[in-house]
Amino acid sequence: MTIENKDSKAIQIDTPLKSPVFPMNLSDPPEKKLKPIQDAISNAFQLFKESKIFSSDKYIQRKSNKIANEDSVFYITTLQSIDYSKKMIFHSENVIEYTQNRKIPTTDDKHYLQKMSIPKNLIKDSLDLKESIKGLKNDYEGILKSLGSIQDDLREYKCDVSERIRAIPYYESQIQVHKNKSQIHSYRSNNFFLFGGGIIFGALLIVICALGDIYSSIILPINLTMMIFGFLSVGIGLIFKMTSRLHLNEVVNIDEELQFTKNLSVTTNDNEIRELELHLIDLIWQLKMILAYWKKYQLNLENLIVELGHGNINIDQVDDFWFTIKQQ
């Protein structure tokens, strides 16, 4: 679709470009993969802050980062802030005043029409043009509200990613803590198993020997004491062994949570980001259309004023008519 603007330059409305896909470098650490997400979203917020309207020609500046896993790509879209765009929408103060509930003559205002000798079709054209500009302005304001909503979504994604990034060192430290505890308890359990097992084995040998000895009644209580102490040692060893296994299980659980967090930090809200990107592109194209039509309406309005200067209407009447259009 092509629209001619005031400067006789065609504004071409093309199909939005598809998002590029960037491969992931698997050797990069998670922090390196996730850091550009924060940077890209920060850039987007900065651009939102700098400008609320965008250029009709350079409608969007895309910044995607090499942040992905084998199955998905994290899309980040940022917008180009151009000072020229600030002049585009509210280009003419006269046009803006013309859109903000200004009173213009109607075909029912016979006295005014007779006085000014203005053709009825020009009055009708003025009314139609005013309504068109009003509608255009409403559409534009609606798009700005949608962009504000997208800004809130970006803020939410930014916080989500930041929290996940901050959580990674904590998970890694907890894994190391539980690994250390597991090693300590495993070492203790092995010592108690060896010590208790040796006592039990020695006590059993003494008992076997004492059964055939006439002095067994004296040796037997010592044997029982050694066996009891040996069983206690083995029991304590079992407790340490179980504790060690609990810590190992905790290491596995935390490691799974860490891997999930790392993957989720890359792919979090992937579908929402894609929808957000498409929504942004759609809104930018709508703004581009509005800019083109705004130029067209402004040109028509200027042509209408020029047309009022033809024929029997002198320049004073044209100025009077234009002044009346802008009055409350």
C-alpha cells in the first residue's frame, strides 16, 4: 500500500520483517547468555522514556541478542527514538487546534454563509476533514496507551529475568554447601563402620573362644560390653550414612532447580515475548499509517484554505474563515 504525502514522496507500507534467529554458543556461561537480556530491555525502556512517538520512515530499530537454547530464541525488540517524529504528528499547531473541539461554520449558519459567500461543499469538506483528523488523533492516542501497556510488560519481564539471574549464584553456593556436608558425613560413617565392625568382630572371636574356656564366666561380660559398643558404633555410622545420602539428594534437587532456573532464564516468557514483539510491530505500522494519513489530511486542509482564496473571496475573507475555524 502506498500513500502520497505533502512532500510528494510515497510512503510504502510493506509487510513487517520476520524476527531473525540467532544460534546459541553452548560454551558460554549462563551469566554471559543472560546479561544481554537485561541490556536489551534496559535499552528498550530508555527509548520508551526518550520518545513516545516514532518516525514514519525508520519505524523500528531491532536489537536481538544471542540468547537462546537449542529449542527457542529470546526475542528482544527495541524502538528507534528520532526527534523528527516529534514534529511529524503534532506538526502544525493550527491542525492541532483544529482538532480540539474548535467551532467551524455549518450549512445551517445562513447568516455567516451569506456574509462570507462560502460554497456549501467547502463547508462540508471542512467538517469531514475535521472529523477525520479527530478520528486520527484518537487512534494515535489509543496506540500510545497500548505502547504504555507494553512498557509495563517489559518491566515485568526485566524484573523476572533479573531475579533469576540473582538466584543462580545462590543455588550454586547451596550445592557446594551440601556437597561438603555430604563428604563430611560420608567420611564419618565409613570410620564408624570400620571401628564398630572391628569391635564386633573381635568380640565375637573372644566369645567363641570363651565358650570353651573354664574362665568364660569372667571374660563374657567384657565381650558383651565390646559387642554393645561395636553395635552402637555401627548404628552411629548408619545415621551418618543416611545423613550423607540426604545431603546428596539435596544436591541433586538443588542442581535440578538450578538447571531449570538457567534454562527458564533464557526461555522465560518466550511465547509472551514473541507476541509482544508482533504487537509492537503492528502498533508501529499503525503509527506509520497514521503519520501518512496525517500528512494527507494536512495537505487537504491547506488545499481547502487555498481553494477558499479563489473566485470572489478575497484574502481577508480567507483569513477570517481560517480564524473562525480555530475559534472556540
